[in-house]
Amino acid sequence: MAQFFQKGANNIARITMIMGVVVAGLAFFAYTQFSRSSYITGQYVELQQPVQFSHRHHVGDDGIDCRYCHTTVETTASAGMPPTQTCMNCHSEIWADSPYLEPVRASFRENKPIEWERVHDLPEYAYFNHSIHVAKGVGCSTCHGEIDNMAAVSQENTLQMEWCLSCHREPEKFIRPKSEIYNMQWQDNDITAEERLKLKEDYRIRSRDMLTSCSICHR
Amino acid sequence: MSRNRIQTHGHGDAEMRAVLSPYHGVTVSRRRASHWLLIAVICVMAAGCGVRFDMEDQPRYETYQKSDGIFSDGRASRTPPDGTVARGHLNEDKAFYTGKIDNPDLNAQVESTTDASGNTLVTSFPNAIDEFPLPVTRELIDRGEERYNIYCIVCHGPVGAGDGMIVRRGFSQPPTYHDDRLRNAPVGHFFDVITNGWGRMNGYAASIPAADRWAIVAYIRTLQVSQNPDQALKMNTNTQANTQASPAVEEKPAANTNTSGGATQ
């Protein structure tokens, strides 16, 4: 039987093997990039909402506190969404004829909730709780960005596990005094690293091992 | 690896198989079949993981999730029928939960005056209690300051003059807290206004728990004194206050750290 493989086939085999590794590596890299892309995570994506509600107007210009609308953020897992009644506290008189607010008035008349599009949405196997973060000095803007500047809310962070863990490993890099939780302009280095370490002690934040234990978020 | 070894290896393999198969044919083909089965199962499982989202989206309703087709209004839970009392919410302590005296006279006549712009202002509050139904402490006033700055400041302004941001944007101007009518109004009246609303102002019972409403009332009293230092501070507490008030008081989160501002006595 004649030699089926010529001498050159060895090189082809080698190149194929190397290429195989390179392509697999590239594919894996592409996969990691893809799974972190805003297409998958929803980061920075603005959604079409039923009412063009603007945090920039209400928080930035009018100075309404987050808790006026997100009333349960200090006490429960969910931050709480304002019922239509809350909008009507002001819009019974302000812009009472504006067509932009017709869905709000319709909701009030018909006693039907406004259906907002969820912007932040963790998978249901992950447990998140607002009250503990607020109580332990993690401000809204650390996770949500400068909401007071957003005409439409978009996700500032990926909300992926690696993002949660980057803080749970060293929360002392991100915490602030409780009086500044609702300050959207706060920067992490507004206080020194020592002050933040002191805060971590005051808040009695648990060890890195406990905060990265799987059962904290997957319960 | 030399060229020979690769080839030998290839041929050798085939030869081995050719040699072994007469004896172990059945075992090998079964083993081979089971390998294929394993690979197939892994493929199916992998494909399954890719297209199924039942861990991401579990068959239960999360907070605010829409119920598909169960209830016509789209909500996933029902509003309890009127008059339903949840466990631990009997709210027997009338003074604490309504700011009213024990047997309010619903037909009591109220006095009123007319202000410069023709609005009718109620000046007597026969059914409102005149004493705080809980002890007034520094913590309560600080808590009240924080809550006032969340819920009331937008209309009533930082010291209660009625010049908040939303009023500047066109909302009706509320009366100032610093006239004789409201200075002399009993604390129960303020509580009632926050709970049920008053005129063009909506009630805030849904957003503010009763204990916090009392904290706000205590802070408004403090503001009134801060703007009129000659006034006697009327912070008398009903010492006979029903002790059932205390669980609700404990509901409030720990006192805040923000102690700046006019909360001095």
C-alpha cells in the first residue's frame, strides 16, 4: 500500500493542533467577552417605559428623596416601587393635563397598576436584599450609578456574580457613612482608606470568608 | 513524536482491534455503544442547559412580577378585602393609630375662619388628642427630622414655611406651620393630616408607619418652637398611654446618624 500521508502532513498535523488550541482559546475568550457584554447583562441598555418618568427631573431638579418613592429600601429585600397614588400626590395638580401623564391618570382611574419594564433583574436562583446593604453603608450610587442624572434608568453595572464578589471580598473599599447613602455624587475616595476600615468595624461587617460563601446568595 | 510513531500507532490500533474483536466483540461493541450513549446524554444535557431557564425563572412570583393571566389586573397577589385585620395589626390603641380621642364625636361642630384669599381654615379640633401617645425623646425627634426631610420638605419647605420645591413648581401653597392656628392645634390634628390627608394634600399612611408619623409630629412641634422661641414647648406625653403602642415604636429602624438641624430644645 502506498503511503497515504505525505511528509508534509506532519506539519499540517502540528499546525492543526496549534490552531485548534488557539481557536479554542479565542472561542473561550470571545465567550467570556460575550457573556459580559451588555447584550447578555443588559448593562447601559435603556428600556422603553410606559411613562417617560425621569429621575433627572424628579431627583436632580426637584430634590425628591429616593425613599419618597422607593419606600421600603431600608426595611425589605425589594426597594419598593411607587404606587400610582404616590405619583398623584403631586400630579393631581402638577402637569395635571399633560398627555405624558395620561397612563398615570388612567391607572389611577381604573385601579390598574402601571406596568414598568424591569431594568435590574437578577436570575431567581440568586438572592439579593436591599436593606442589609443600605444598613451597612453601601450607597445607592455604588450599585446604580448617578440615578439623579438619568432621564431613563439603565443598569450601571453587570450584576454578574463576579461583580457582587468584587465587593463582598473587600467591602471596605466601597462603604460610606450612613448620612451619605442617598448622596448620588459620593466618590469612594471622599474619605480615606483608614476611615473606611473604621466604618467596616463600626458596621460589624463580617469576614471575607463568610461574605463569599455560596449560601449567602444562593439559598 | 516521529512520523513513524504516528503511523505505527495508527496502524497498530487498527491491528489491535482486528485482533481482539473475535474474542471481545460483544463487550467492546457494548462498551462503545455506552460511550456513544454517554456522549449523546452529555450533548442533550448541554443543549438542555442552553435553552432551559427554569432556574433563572422559577415557577413562583417574585415581588412586582406580573401574573400571566391569573388575575385580570395583572397583579400576582390580592388586596385584602376592606376591614381585614392582619395578625398583629389590630391597632387597638386608638390614640396611637388615629390621633383621636377614645369616643370621637363625629358630629362635633368645628370652628373656622376665612383667610385673606377666601380659604376656609378650621380652627378647632375637638376630637384630636392633645398629648403624644408615646415618650418624646431626642431619638424620636431626630427620626422625625429625617422622615420630614424625605416626605414633607418637598412641599412644606425646610422649616415648614410652605415654600418647598414642588410648590415653586406650581403645587398649591400649604399654610405655614408658624401661625397661631397651627401652633395651638393639638398634636392629634397633625397626625390626622399625615394619616388621612387634608384638603389638597394626600394622606401618607401608606408610606409612613404610625410611629414615624408621630416622630414627624414631634419634629414639627420642634420646628414651631425654633421659629418662635417664646412659645412654650408642648411635648407633654400621655403617661397613661396604652402600652400596646410600644411594639410599633420598636418597629422603627435604629436612629439615624444625621443630627444636624433644628432639633434642639
